[in-house]
Amino acid sequence: MAQIAAYRALGARVLSVAMMDDLASRPPGGARWRAYVAATHDIGADRRFFSGPPFAGLASRLLVDGWWRLIHGDQASWLIELARRAPLPDGFGEETVDLIHANHYFTLPFVETLKNGRRIPVVLETQDIQARQYVLRNKGGFFIPPYATYDNMLKVELDWMRRADLSAHLNEEEFHDFRDLLPDSRHALIYPAVPEVPRAAGRDVIIVASDNYANYVSLRWFLEEVVPLSGGARVAIYGNIDGGVKRRDGALYEAHRALFRGRVDDIGSVYANAGAVLLPTIEGHGLSIKAVEALCCGAPLVATPLAFRGMKVDPHALGNVALADDAAQFARHWREAQERADRGETPPLESDTRRLYESSFSPQAYARTLAAAVEPLLQ
């Protein structure tokens, strides 16, 4: 939605093309497509298209080319083979297309189908090095040896990335990594546009986290190492991470059940009532969207240095950020933040973190940087 809004603000007519990343019914049929369409009714595109690999793909070489590799943990090759089999959406060929902005390298075989022999420049927006994410996911899955290696999956990723005219990277870390890995390709650092959340003006101390393995590792550290040292400081944990903790460590979840609030429909109200935000990050790659949301709300932050990964910023220079290098320091900063919130010291309207959001992560900042990066391709 942020990409579509940025291109429309720059004067473009935008076509949204959704590719299902698994075998599914012909769109818009089937439960997965219906759920996607319902969830994206306000996506903002001028026209929408849908495609994905059909179940009939099982009768092709997909079992050999993709599934056989997947059972060894090679998610990179599996996704490529799925994308190869996604057909051209009905009506897309009649459109005049000047630029394709693709998300994730594994959509590029489908991009070739969309181009249909036409010379159309392609911007590939990366979402971290995906091979890293596959390795993390494989830790919690069941696969058979010989196991797919990071190097092999990275090779698949890089081979396809070379086909893009420009690789746009969302954080400082992956910008430098990919520039070293693909020195002959064009690269740009374009921080993502993170939708604005309300300014913090309450007294709650909160954590917001979605269910992924890195967040689980970080929250487990917080619950096991920090909470026992907190001296009764309070926190409410929002997001579907509660299900991830319960699934992976039922005893840990039961011991701290009272802290979890689960997923909420209006996360904005959570930030609006915050007096401080905790970012106990000890695992993860790429830019943390939840960290950017925390910047936006302007509340005092208690964080580990890793929470600011991928940002070209020195968090020590941010006046409303308390950094912690270990559990004891984190607990101390948390207690102090709780005391300030209890005294009613609500965050000011302007703060260092809010100013950082506006200059680097707002929709306006994203559109400016995006325009500068893609203009040479259109010329």
C-alpha cells in the first residue's frame, strides 16, 4: 500500500499484480484468495490483477524441480519453481507498462511472464537476504538430509537478482551486503514507508511483536532474563507473538500468560496510550518495522542496540532512547520508564525519534527517495 501510494503521489497510474506463493485455486476462487482480496480491498491501485501456480502444476515437473528440493529445506528453489508456473493474468497484456516494481527476488520468474517479451525496466525491492530467513525458518521445520545450505540458497537468490535493473534495499545492512555480493548491479538504499501511528500520550509500557522466530527468541530472552529483574515493572505484550510463544514453549507462555494481550484490530490505540515502548531485540535481520512504529509514536524507548539494525543512525544520539547491553541494564531502564509513566510524564509532541521517522521513514520521505532512484530507469 505504501508503494502504491508513493507512485500515485508521483503521478503514476498503478497496477497491482498479486502472485500467490503457493499452489492455490484459480483467483479469485479458494479460501486463500478470498482472504487476500478481503484484506486488501483498500490497497489503492488503479487496477488489480491476480495470478498464482495452479494445482495442475503438481502434474508437471514441479515435484522434481521444486518439491523434492523443498523437503530438504531449499525454500529458495521451491518459490522460484512456483513463480515460473504462475500464468499471465487475464487482461494484463493489454496494459502499457513503463516500470515494474517487484517485491522479493522469487517473483522475478513471474515478472518475466508479465513482460511477455517487452523491454520494461524492473526495480526489485529486497526484504533482507531471504536465504537468512529460510535458515531461521528451517530451524523450526521438519526436513530430511541432505539439508539445503545457506550458500546454495543464496546463490539462487543472487542469480535471479542480477536480472533486475535496480535493486532497492530497505536497510543499511542489506544495502552494503548486496552491494558486496553483486558489485556489477545497481543498488539504492530506500527506507520503507511505515504508516504513521498516533503520538504516544499515555502511561502504558508496551511491547508490540508479530509471530516470527526472531521475535520469539527475543521475547524468550526478555521473559526469562529481564522480567525476573524488573522489580514488578509492568508491560503489556501486543501482537500474535502470543501464539508463537505458546506453540514453541507452552510452559513459558503459561508462566507469563497475564502479560499477553494478543492481536488487536486497532494497534494505533495501543501506541496512543503508551508511555514507553520496550524493544528487547536480540535476534533478527533487516529493518524492524515495529521499531520504526515505535520511533513514529515518539514515546521513550528502552531498547537493545540490535533494535536499530539497518538504520543509518546512532541510537546513542537519540535523547528519548535508553540503550541496554544486557538483561540487568534493560530491567533498570524499564523500571525507570515505568516510574516516569506512573508520574504522568507523557511523551512530548516532538522528540528525536519522531523527527527521525519524519525525515527517513515517512511516506513523504519514501516517495522522494523512490523518485530519485527510478527516474534514470524511465529516461
